[in-house]
Amino acid sequence: MQVFIAGANGQIGHHLLREMAGSEHKARAMVRHLEQGPKLKQLGAAETVLGDLEKDCSAAMKGCDVVVFAAGSGPDTGPDKTTAVDQDGAIRLIDSAKAIGIKRFIIVSSVGAENPEQGPEKLQHYLRAKHNADEHLKKSGLNYSIVRPGQLTNDEGTGKVSVSATQEDSSKIPRQDVARVLLEELDAGAGVNRIFYVVSGDAPVAEALSRL
């Protein structure tokens, strides 16, 4: 498949490009600046394309089979940027994908997005933005996968995770393992039209996803 990656220059995006380099899929990595392109190609992108999530990205996505939204402003950025990227940027990309005929959309959300008001006060705006994007995707008519990882770390991945259809806890998970889950979901599609939660666990990624 030709896979369009929004957030390719982020940490999960970098890991996903490395994982995809050894797969049969081709990654089209969206960048905001031309100088970011060579590094992403070294990591494994088949091609790079200019785009900005705060603008229309339809032209950048044309010809792709699936979109992976791994972008995020992060909970520590200001509320305006969070709304612009995590909510409005995701919603705009969902609508654009549907308009140009892309059928499948995978989004990286967050544990806590199911009930933003129950999260820590400083995270509620971030979680609400994720929640709104997730709800829009669910209603879009696209074949969606909503991945809600626990607390993200930069530890080396173990390749073993726990996947569940309901939130069990907000345990940690290395970003590298989140990327491995995204690649497995691209391949197997066990989580299509589902929301699922992923944290570090004892099962290999493929096995854990197959239990959904």
C-alpha cells in the first residue's frame, strides 16, 4: 500500500518510517519544510511531500491508499496550537481523505480521550481535541482504526504489548512499540472500525492485536 503519514517528522513517525522500511508498503512522509526531507528518506520514506496540517493537504495525499495520522502538538503546547493540529488538522485531513477517495484512516489518539473531563485538568483541552477528532473519524464513513496508547516513553521497544478494547490503565509504552502496532494494523487490520488501547505487555504485537 501507499501510506500517507501525517506527523512523519515526529517521534512516532520516525519509528514508523524505520519499521516500514522493511515492509512491502511505501511511505509518503509529509513535511512542512524541504530540509526535513532527506532525513526522513534515510529513515525509510519512499518519498516526501510538502504539506501543513493547518491547511488543505488534499494534493499531498492523492494516490495514497491509507492515511496514518501520527501528528500531535503535544499536551504541553498552548491550547490554540492543540486545537489547530490535534483537532482541526485531523478533522480536515479526514474530510480531505474521504473527498479524494481514500478509504482507510488510522489515527494515533490517547488514553483518556474517551472521557476528557475526567483527565487531569492540565490535559483536558488536549484530550478533548483528541476526542473530537476521534468522534469525527468514527462518523466519517471511512474504515478507521483509533489507536489509544498509554503514557509514551522513549525507551527501546520490546515488541511486546497489551491490546484491549476498553481502557484498563494508563501504563507506559515505548513509542517504538506504538509504531510496530501501527504497522501491524496496516498489515492485518484487526482493529478496523474499532477503538483500541495499547500499553506494554507480554504478547508479541501481532498476537496481541489478533486477540481484539
